[in-house]
Amino acid sequence: MTTPTEPPVPPGRSSTVRPGRKLGPIAATVGSAHRAWLDPMRETYLASGLTLSDLSARVRFAKSKISELLRGVGLYPRWEIVHLLAAELGMPNWPLYRLWCQAAFEAHKSSEWIDSCTERTSTLAATDTAPPLDHRAFRELVETDYLLYAQAFLDDDQRDAAVSDTFDILWLSWNEALASHDTRRYAWDVLRATVMSRTPHRDGRPELGIAAFDTAALQALTDPADRMNQVAESLELFTAMSRLPSSQLDVMVLRRLCGFLPDTVAVRRRRRTSRCRLLPVPAPLGTGGAGRRRFLAPADRRRPASTPTPGCR
């Protein structure tokens, strides 16, 4: 079993044509936590119209060092240079700093090293500790749904961290999210990439096997034989689900594991296609028939059918 390091990449955009050598790709060795802040920084740089020479003159770091930082090459960068580049690119400090700290721990840096990196930088401005008002409103609207989706793949701690990182990444690229054709789809793509970067994979597919041991149908059974049969049935279903293309997998997770009503998941045609691809379709999970996991909200608290699930169109 392996955990992939796909980056939580916001949807791409065309870069501004600039003189000089084209910025190279991110190194394959860069971990998912590092890419969580490096991708938005690269995207902001590419859209800024600035060149490496421009940045070098402004922050007084060698152009080669800035290029290495933006490609994730060499040693993990100290906060001082990240902070200076963010200021020139107009990026908010607070979410960037949180993501930078997480990636520093992923790179096996100590708390002492992190503290030493921030000693010579100015205190994070108070204005950077609060995201834009529309970002906060969007978070209040979708956060509960995002947590439900993330818990289908991750344990509680990883779930909370993935959703928190998602909103930090969105904060860093909020202007791009608002300018995109579909802000909810943009945000959902960030959430999915962030969750999948933390999800164990087997043979290139996300593992849902742990969900088989955490369904309401299983919790309702007391006979050991019945419980084993329920686990086997759930494993068969979730293994089949993991083979689906990403969009169809999301639909099935939202329906089978998060308990959203059919009209709420506004992708009925995809849902029907997903069920066909799962042939033979297993019987409903237990008497409840929906395979609801323990974190599923009661029916009277589900999102009204008239409100679309974030990211699903």
C-alpha cells in the first residue's frame, strides 16, 4: 500500500508570456504538503507577468535560488525567502505560513528550525489572519459537506487537516477561484486533490476498505457471523467503487457513504452510469439500504433536495 503525492492543484490557467527561460516543472520528489503551497505560488508567479530577474532584483536573492524554490529543487526553503516572494506576489501570509509549516515537518524539519526561520521576519499582519468575506461565507456553506466527503477516505485527524488545507489553498488562490467558470467546481477539484494526496492507494486506486468496518449496517449487527457477512458485502461494494473514474467515484461516495439524497447530488446521469459500471450490483447494505456510515447526519438534517451539493453539477 502506498500513499500518492499528487498535488492539490487548482484548475490550471494560461500563463503570461515572459522573456527568458521558461520555469521548469516541479521536481518529482516534492511531497504533497510542499506542493500544497508551492503550486499556488507558482500559479501566482506565472500570472503576475514578472520574470525571475524581476523577482531577483526585488527580493535580492539570486535568480537561480528563486528558480530552485519555485521548482522544489534542493533543500526545503526557509520562511524568509518564501515570505519575501509572497509579499512581492501579493499572496496572503497566514494560509501560506500554515501550509509552509506543515511541509517543513513533512521534510523532517524540527520545531527549532521552523522557529529560527521566522525570527528575522516581521510578525504576520493581523489583516492576513482573516480570509476575504466571500471566502468565509463559502466555507460556512460547504465545510460540513467537505468533511463528510473527506471522512469517506481518511480518519478523523487526516480528514480535518485535509479540509483545513483545502480552504487555505483556496485562500491563496481565491481570486482565481472567483474568476473561474465555476467556483464550486474549482473548489471541489482542490478538495478532491487534497484528500486524494492523503489517501492510501493500492494499484493506483484509492482504498475504501476501511469504510467496510464503519457502516451503520455493521454497527446494528450483534451476531459475529452476520457481522462478518456484512463486512464482506461492504468490502465487495467499496472495492468496486474504487475502480470507478474519479467523477463517478465521487457521486457514489456522496450517495453511498455521505447519504446525500439523489436530487441533492445533481448528477443523476453519472450516478446511473456509475451503478452500471459496478455490475453485479451488491444488495443494499443491511436493512438501512444506504450503507450509511456512523458520521452520517440524521435524515432530517440532510441538505434540502433543492440545494445542489458543492462541486457536483
